[in-house]
Amino acid sequence: MAQNPHVIGDEWERDIMRIAVIGTGVAGSLLAEMLQGHRGITLDAFDRLAPGEEAEAGTGLNVGPNAMKALRLHLPQRHAAVRAAALPWSRWTIEMADGERLFDLDLAEVAEEPGIRLRWSALYDVLRAPMAGRTRRGCTLEALEEDAKGRLVPVLREGGGLIRPGGYDLLVAGDGRYSALRAITLGAPKSRLHGVALTRLLVPDASGAPLDDYGQWFNGAARLLAYKLPGGSAYIAGSVPLDAAEAEIPAAARSAGFQHALYTPPGRIAPAMAWMRDRLVEHAPRLHWARLQESPLERMALDGRVLLLGDAAHAMLPTLGQGATQAVEDGVLAGAVLRAGGGPEAVARLRDSRVEWVRQFSLEASDTLLPGFSPLAREARAGSLAKSGADFMAQLRRLYTEVPGPEAVSAGLVEQV
Ligand SMILES: Cc1cc2nc3c(=O)[nH]c(=O)nc-3n(C[C@H](O)[C@H](O)[C@H](O)COP(=O)(O)OP(=O)(O)OC[C@H]3O[C@@H](n4cnc5c(N)ncnc54)[C@H](O)[C@@H]3O)c2cc1C
């Protein structure tokens, strides 16, 4: 496995911190890149996906300007590579289904640089590249043991057997929303459901589609969101209101007829809305479905010997596109803290109040989707118009810009001592 090139003698060996990253998605890959080759740290990385086997490879993702700022300040080469693989997310519009425009934001008004829109598979390719060949793939965490020195030993399934790659001072959970490391150490999180189902679809050839940058369209409480992706494809995501928070997704919702009725307004329909609705109707049987849900924040387990990052720590509502975005912040900033000699508690002090604030802001911004809003056009309209107000703009500015650079992270650690 990967060895720290700086580790050359027994004298150093005594001070070396052995870290294993379980799961190299967004947060895990970035943490590994931040730490690889760093003096005093040896790092091993494991992922359950075998090479070439990429989950969720098809659909699109918009990642906020705050993630790009984190990359720019801490990993400029990764920033450049991600930018090159993506289209800029520079504008955010909200319209009613008939085309009435409610909100039109140039992100330059609230951010230092654009966000990005790209395929999930493209983001994973770019983030995993620095650790390619140094990550042990096809290894799924199943259990934990301790070695004679009291260090944690991950037990991973590889092929037909189990492997125990050794004892580690710190295990990092980068294994996503259904984190095995979190479940083993803290129990599976109780997800909070919000009474909304989400559909998503990738349209491979969207050359004639009447849309481009990030847009949202409301028909009552049903919403469509879409944008074009690199290579001429487009991503469409639908929100389907359910009767109650815990309600099952009705079987009928998966039919073409239901999708057609859900996104067809009583009068005029905007060209973009009609185009998206017709694609959803055409592909109704193969839409990907998920629930709008979030998990409570947990940052550490086993007295700080396990550090949780990204969705493993805080799966959040996708409303503001902050899931992968916060996973980027987590991976990069946790890496900066560990490099500067801090531990999981310092990561928690740096990150947790911001993560809780982002979670609350994402929930408030979901007002137009959540049960409690009646499914009337005027409700979605009022909620969307409110987003042009000074308060929402100030919160967006805070969201997109309050990312500390390396000096601020180090200074924060000194202050905490
Ligand atoms: C419908 C939907 C739409 C979304 N849209 C957006 C969006 O537009 N913008 C945005 O910012 N976010 C979005 N998100 C959220 C985003 O995808 C996640 O927040 C993000 O991927 C989390 O990153 P992560 O690194 O924590 O985990 P992941 O990216 O999920 O990576 C987890 C890694 O762990 C590995 N793994 C899992 N289990 C094990 C195991 N037992 N052993 C070893 N390895 C394991 C996996 O193979 C994977 O590589 C969306 C989510 C959903 C469900």
C-alpha cells in the first residue's frame, strides 16, 4: 500500500500517524490527496467499488462556489482539473410552469467565482485521480477489530475473503450516506424524511433543449430543476410532493400519465417545462427515485479514533446543492487541520457549526417543496419571490464565501490551544 515517501527511518516511525480512509468518494478522495506524502502521516485508502465500477455515474450534479473556493485555496491543481471537467454554474433562475420569471441571480453577486455543473462520474474521476493506483479498490468495510496496541483494524471484504490491512491510529469514514463505519461505531443514523420524492434523469442528447444554466420551474408544489452538462447532455430532477413525511412513494407516481399531469399547468406551458415534462414522460419507467431526507450530524466515534466526513457525517437536503459541496469542504478542511497537527476534535470545532447552519439554511430554502405548503401556484410563487430579498442574498453570500484558507485554519488551531 501507499507509503509516505518522507518516512525513512525508525526514529520517525515512532511519531508516524497511521490513517486509513474508508470510502474514496468526494470527501475521502480529497482528504487522501491533502494528506498523501505529508510528513509524519502514512495513509491507506479503501473503496468498495472495483475499478471501472462507478455507482451513480449517469446523472448530473451542481456544486456550489464555496466548494470551488475551498479547492482554490487548498488544492489549486484539483481546482483547475475540476473546472476543466465541468461547465460553470453562473446563473440561477426560478420560473413558474407558464414561464413567469420569479428569480434571476447572477452568482457573481453573491460568490467569488461560479460553481460547477458536471456528471457525477466526471467529478469522481477527477477527485480520485491523484490516489489512483494507491487506493485499494473492491474492498468493502464489514467490521472493526483492535490490534494488540489498541489500534483500530478495519475488516474488509475483498473478493470472496476478508482482509485485515493492519492497525490504524485514525480511521476516516468517507463511505457516504449509508456509512458502514458510522453504523458499526455509532449505529445507523435515523434519517429524517421530508414528504418529498425526488426523480432524476440524464438526457444524453439535449442539443435542442430550451435550457442551459441552472433553472427551476414550479407547477404548484411540484418542481423541475434542470441544466445542461458538458458533452451536450442535460440533467433533469423532479420533486414529487407526498401526502406526509413518512408516506410511501405511490406506485402510480412512476407512470407516464402521473408525470404528465404533475408537470402540466392549467394554461400556457413554458417551452423548457414542456421539454422536461416530455422527457420525464418518455423515460418514466427508468427514472431514478430517491427520498428527500437528511441525517443528524456526527463527527467522531470511539473517542476520536474515527473521524466522519461528508455524507457519513451529515447527509443533507439537496435543495441548495450542498451535499457534495459540503463533502468537498469537509475533505479539504479536515485535511488542512490534520496537516497542521490537529485532530478530529479540531475538525469538529472548525466545521460543525457551519455544517449545522448550512443544514438549517437548506431546510429553510426547501420551503416551497415541503408539506405544509399547500400545492397551489401562489404558494410556490411567494416562496420563490422571497428568495430575491436581502436576507436570502446575505445568507447565500455567507454560504458561498465563508471558507477559511490554510492560514486561517492554522491560526484557528493556535487559538484553540
Ligand atoms: C438525488 C440526489 C441528488 C444530489 N444532487 C446533488 C447536487 O446537485 N449537488 C451536491 O452538492 N450534492 C448533491 N447530492 C449529494 C451528493 O451526491 C453527496 O452529498 C456526496 O456524494 C457525498 O459525498 P461523500 O464523499 O460523503 O460520499 P460519496 O460520494 O457517496 O462516496 C462514498 C464512497 O464510499 C464508498 N463506500 C461506501 N460504502 C463502503 C464500504 N462499506 N466500504 C468501503 N467503501 C465504501 C463508495 O463506493 C463511494 O466511493 C445529491 C444526492 C442525491 C441522492
